[in-house]
Amino acid sequence: MKNETWDEYCSRGIFWLVLISLIFTPLAFAGTGPWEFLVVQALTIGVMALWAVRLWVSPKPQFLLPPVVWPIMAFVVYAIGRYLTADVEYTARLEFIQVLVFAFLFLAILNNLYHQDMAQTITYVLIFLAMATASYAVAQYLKHSTLVWNVYSVEVGRGSGTFMSADHFCAFLEMILPLVLAFLLVGRIKPETRVMLGYSFLVILAGVTVTFSRAGWAATVVGLLVVLLILIGHRNHRTTAALSLAVLVGGGTVFVTHYLTQSLTYLQRITTAKGGVNLDIFVRSKLWLAGWHMWLDHLWWGVGPGLYDTRFHEYRPQSEQLQAGWAHCDYLNLLTDWGIVGGLMVLAGMTVILAGVIRTWRRVRRSETDFGNSLSNRFAFFLGALGGLAALAVHCLVDFNLHVPADALVATTLLALLSSNLRFATESYWHNLRVPLKCVGTLVLAAGMGYLGWQEYRLGHQAYWLARAGRQPIYTVARAEVLQNAFAYEPKNALNTYNIGECYRATGFIDTTNSQPLLDTAMQWYQHSQSLNPHLDLVYLREGNTLDYLERNDEAAPYYDQADAHDPNGAYTAANIGWHYMQARNYTAARIWLERSANLQPLNNAIVDKCMPVVERELTVNAGGL
């Protein structure tokens, strides 16, 4: 009896920690900041600790091992190997940590939260959370506000709720909306609950609308159609589903025709897409092209975990001068980062999931010949989760939702709970854990907790000192000294060492009485940054800038060559090379590079605007002298 009590405590503890993660992450800017994800990571460590205890206090410890677990475990092992062989350790480690967190959460949810009451509570919490954040998004849109809590976002004329991106917020809502519809139509719930769900459906649908995410709208339609078309094929729900589909199509048509088309944002995003060049599609196509070439050059293993953005400058098209971030297609990003090997593992996992859905279909659906009204919360969740994951799968074609922790966490939870339904199809996936297996499980969990805990300590201190540094005057020795505290905890962050070098370089350019030691220190930090991330073209530019300032132009030239090799179509790189030749008094070469930079970026090109008149004047003087 005592062990049963402790087992229940551990089970409930895991449930609450997962629930807190699901509530916290969407509300905390989608968990995209370092502090926000550290909280998710800490909660995951807590889940793992309780699971390890539960292995020993449970009267009959079991492990649910459906086929989907094997591709996930294989991918984690592969991720370890790719992380250890990546040429930018810090960036690869951050990606690897996310893989570990979501893999452990998937297994923990699969094996501890499969009870129907837990799945139902998680569903209702997600629905309420989606309704609340959708209401916030509608208020943002109506007030023309770009505030997300107390931070300004770049989403003008769109509702992004508690996310910084309206597209990613739409992905969050589109996963939950099919759940609402499924419980509304086939859930065994009280009438007042059904009324509340109907209201929630309308509010969340309004939230999806004000995001003005075209891919999100299409994905939402797919998710709802999955639910309705399956129900139309179910004799007991055919009429209700067909009527619901007719109402949604008719109501949506009237709303779009008479109201939505009057919106300025709609005219900008939809009309432009039909009748002119659409900026989003144009930019995305360039990112896809760069990712495609990147993958072809690293076909089997990819460039490394999370390194698409790091390597983007080497593949950027001439028309794209912004930083990419991600490929804006999760499937392409998977191939560029992990290669064919990683892609095949994910494809195997998706195939196994689909096979599991087909196998459990007859078990979770109430029989057509049953007496009663054929309502079932189990069937409602199964149907809604399937629709939500289908919607996300469509949206991921043109966005990087799986790299947004809030979206990834909801998807992980729905997938784990959906996969747990396989226990209804067969008992063969349950494995009793005897002492040897409990020891293995405990060691794996302990290793995971130890690693994630150590990373929590290092990354947490780095985040603290980086926040402190942000309050110091920019490009000063005082900021560099604070940044060095962050470096002490996280010495593998190339961007941090680069910023320390920037502080010393900028100070050395200003303080002419003490410039030599300051610039020597800057060069040391730049060289360290270069060793940590050999693809960071800015480091080579700054090393060249520093040597040019010291009038060592010949020594500076190879660094500019390296910068050009790592960013051959970069307007900023070309402008700096033009500046270098101007310092070396090779004005003909300077003009060639400055003109190239101007062609790549005609507007807002400060270096070209400042240097080109000087170069033209010197060329004119030299021509007159001849």
C-alpha cells in the first residue's frame, strides 16, 4: 500500500510538471528565449527524476514500448554522434539539448500519462490556454498593438498572442482547434461543457484568423477536414459532421467576403500574393534554394545539428541579404542539418506512427453497432490529436514550427498520448521491468539528468552574465569584462568571444593613446572565436579591419579573402573589402567591390554611401595627375 501511494505521488508529480510546461511555454514568448527554455529544461529534469523514482516504488513497473519508440531512440543515438562530430560545438549542443528534452518528455508522457483522465485534463487545459491567448491576439489586432506582454514585436497589423511570431502562434492554435471540434462533436461531455467548447472554438478560430498566416489558414483547414471527413465516414456522426462542414464553409465564405476582405492586412498579404510579387514567398524560395544546395553538398550526414543558419552565408543567393535563422521548411531543415540518415529515421518514425494510427483505429472508435449515442472522449481525443498533428505537418512545409519550443512541446504531447493508444490494440508492447531493466532505465535517466543539469548550470550562468552585459555601455571595456564572466561558464560560444573582441576593437579605435594593447587583445579574442566557429565571416572581417587600422594592409588581405569565401554574396562583406582596398589606396579595386556591394544592397548601405564619394574623388585626382 505504501509503494502504491508513492507511485501515485510520482505519477501525479510528472503530470503536474508536464502540465506546467505546457502552460508556461506558450505564455513565455513560446519558450524561444534562453531563460524561457531553461525553465522547460529544468521541468524536464524534474520529470526524469520522478520517473526514475517511480521505476522502483511502483508495485508493477512496466514500460510501454510501441514501435515509434525505436526510431526516436535511434535518432537520439544519431544526434549524439552528429553533435560530437559537428564543427561548431556550441550551436550543435543547443540543438542536441532540445532533441534530448523532447525525446525524454515524449517517453515520459507515453509511459506515465496514458490514463484517460490525464489526457482529458491536458486537452481541456490546452483548449482554455488557446482560447485565452487567442482572445489576447484578437485584442492586439483590434487595438493595432504590437506589444507582446511588455515587449514590442515586428508583427504589424497581425495578432501574435503571447508569441513573437504570428505564424508560429497560428501553428499553436491549429493543433488545438481540431481537438475542440472533436470533443464538441463526439465527446461524452455535459451540455454546459459543450456550450463552452463551442464558444472556445469560435474564439480560437478568430485567433487563427487575425494571425493572417496564409500557411496557418491552409493547415487549419486541413486539420478540421481530417476530423470532419473521418466523422462523415462514421455512420453515427455523418449527419452532424456534414452539417458542421456546411456551416463552417458557408459561415467562412460570408465572413471572408463581407468582412475580412475589408481588412488592410488581408489586402496586403492576400491580394499581393495573387496579383504581384509576394515578399514572403520570394524570400522563402531563396532560403529553400540555399538549403537545397547546402544539403546536396552534405548529402548523407548534413551540415550538423542546428547549423543551417551558421552555414547560410556560404550559400546565400545574391538577392537575400538578411540572416536566415532557419530554412522556413522543417523538412528541408531536417535534411540540411541531419542529412539523408537523419531524414530516413524521421521518415521511419512517421511511417510507424501512421501504421499505429491505422492499427488502433478500430479499437478507439466506438462500434457502429453499439447501443447508445456513440460518444467517446477517447475517440474524440484520438480524432482531434490526429487532426492537430496533420495541420502541423502541413504548416511545417513552409515554416520552422518544430524549432519553436511551445509548438514542439504541444506536438510532442499530442504525439505521445496518441501513440499510447496502441495499448488498446495489443498487450505485446507492455514490458515488465525486472531489476536489471530497472537499473538500465535508472542509469539512462540519471545520465540524462546529469547532462541536462550540467548544461542548465552553464547556460543559466551565461544567460545571467549576458543580461548583465546588456546593461553596460555598448562596445566598451566594461562590457567586455562582464562578457568574460559569461565566457568563464560557457567558453565554447563563438559569438560571445567575438563580441568581447568587438568591445576591445571599438575602444582601441577611439583610444589612440592605448590602441595597440587594446587591438592586440581584440585580435586574440577574434582568433579564439575563429577557432570555435570557422564559418563566422564577421570574425575575418574584423581581423582585417583591425590590421588595416594598424596600417598592416598586406597582412589584412588574407582575412578578407577568408570572409569572401564564407560569404561570397554578402553586401556587407563586399563593402568591407572595398573599404580595405580604400585603406590600401588601391582605389580601382575599391570601386569594384563597393559597386558590387551596392548592386547586392542598393538601399541602406552605409559603408558604400560613405566610401564611394572618397574613392571616386581619388580616382578623378589620379586620372588628372596622369
